[in-house]
Amino acid sequence: MTQPRAARPRPSASTVIAVALILILAVVTVVSAVTVFQLPDPVTEQADRTNLLYQPVLAVSFLVFFGVTAGIIWAMFRYRRRGPELPPQVHGSDKLELAWTVIPIVILVALFIPSVILVVDLKSPPAADEADLVIDVVGHQWWWEFDYPNGVKVQATPPDYENLQPPALVVPAGKTVLLRVRSTDVVHSFYAPNTLYKIQAVPGNVNSMHFKVKAEDVGVYSGQCYQFCGLRHSDMRFVLDARAPDDYDRWLSETSRAQGLPDPNGLAEAAGGSD
């Protein structure tokens, strides 16, 4: 005659609560990682590299966050004190101490090397004669001015704040653009989120920023001053207008003629000669 199997002990209420909380934590962690913690869509080659580095950093960060938080929750409920007796005390473990020392070092080194390479690239702009286009970006209280090599100026005077139209930084896609950023008054911060890189505009100093908008990402993207700079800081907006090279050339020719400047592309003469 077979003996009936002993019933499996039911988990305690505290264990059930701990498991439920850890499952909730897992869902919140994953959903947050793939939604609110994602960067804006990168539109430049440099932004692509930034995003490529950001994703493993984000994954490692959330794994560490989940592991530590889940461990705390489990310890709080599973090993809470239930009486006057002290549980067995563990005073040290060479293996554990070695593990939590070596593993973070390996992770940090693995993330440090590509980070340095990326930062060096972002902080090493090409020389002016090596870039396809050089634009002077000037911060004022409270507007951005863009000066092109042939003398074209975009928003050289204060805008109409009652009917604000943000100035457009028009650039050709697929070309290396070098921005020389400065300020005439206070510290500003030049940032178009889709470039994933911002730079300070500092009085008396010129900071350089370079990027190449990908050909498939032609479009208009918002930008703003990200350093509080006074009463109309929120009005200090601009747009990054990335165009196909032919479209950019037409814009430059039309804007040059409208401002009484020579057409650097000769499009007006070409159009006149074809009549």
C-alpha cells in the first residue's frame, strides 16, 4: 500500500507579496526602459553613435537597478525578523566580495572605452577648410542668429515675440556641418534634441560642434536654448531644417538674392540663361 505524498507547504503570505512586488518591478522596469527612457530619434551620424552607446549603458543600468531593488524587496519580506532570536550571522564571503568587485570593474571598463572614443570624436571638430559648411551660431537675449559664409544671415535682429517664428538653421543632408557657437551677452545652450548633443554658447569664447545629417532624415526638427538665460528664455527657439543638397542650394540662392547678396551657386544666372 503506497503512502500518500506529503502535501507541499504553501508559500507564506510575505513570500507571495515579495514575488508579486518583484514581478511588478520587472514590468515597470522593462516598460520604462523601452519608452520614457529612450532618446529622441537620432538624425545625424554622430547621434547614431551616441544612441548606439546609450542602449547598452541603459540596459546595464536597468539590470543593476532591477537586481538590487528585487534583492532588497526579497530580503525585506523573506528574511524579516519574526521573533527575539537572531538569525545566523554571515560575516563575510571571499567569493561574493570578489564577484561584486570584479564584475563592476569589467562593466565599467567595457563602457569606458567606447565612451572615450565617442567623446573624443565629438570634441574633435574638423578644421573649417575640411568641413562642407561652416555656420556661425550667435546667441542673444533672446534669439539665435545664424551667419553663413557668403554673408547670409538668418534672424540677425530680434524677432517679433508676439508672433514668434523660430529661425531656421538650414543645412544640407549628407554634408559635414561645422557650427561655431558663441554668445554676445550671457551663457546660452544650443541644442536640437534629435542631434543628441548640445553645446554652450559662452561670451568671449567660441565652441565648435560638428554633425552630418543622414540623407534619409531630411526634415525639420525643433531646437531651443537649454540654459536659463533670462525672462524670454522659453522664446529662444529655432528649427534645424535639413534639406537635400539641391534643395539647400536653391534655398541659399533665393535667400542670398533676397538679402541683396551675390548668388553663391549661380542658380539665378543659370535660370536666366535657359530662358
